[in-house]
Amino acid sequence: MQATSFSMINNSVKTAQFRIAQHRSQGIHSQLSIFDVAHLLDQIKRAESFRDTSSKPSIFQSIGFN
């Protein structure tokens, strides 16, 4: 199940990054509003913070292994 959630996160991050890249290239002709762009950037940042915290072992994980 863990691999599935990471795969879903990676897909949503890649989609968000692609949409942001399209927005940058289109400039003022982009169909995205400022709120859409902010939402996409929040998705990217949230996924990065989730990835950082899940890679660090917590005290509860080390207790569970003993």
C-alpha cells in the first residue's frame, strides 16, 4: 500500500509541475487563475514535505522494530 500512495503522490506532483510549466510558457495567455496556480504550488510543496518526513525514521518506528 505504501508504494501505491507514493506512486499517486508522484503522479499528482508531476501533473502539477507540468501544469505550472505550461502556465509559465503561456504567460498572460494562460487559462489558470492565480488561485489555481497557488493550489498547484501547494500540492507540490505538501508532497515534498510529506516525502521528507516519511524518509526520516521516527521514534515510533524504532520502538516498533524492537
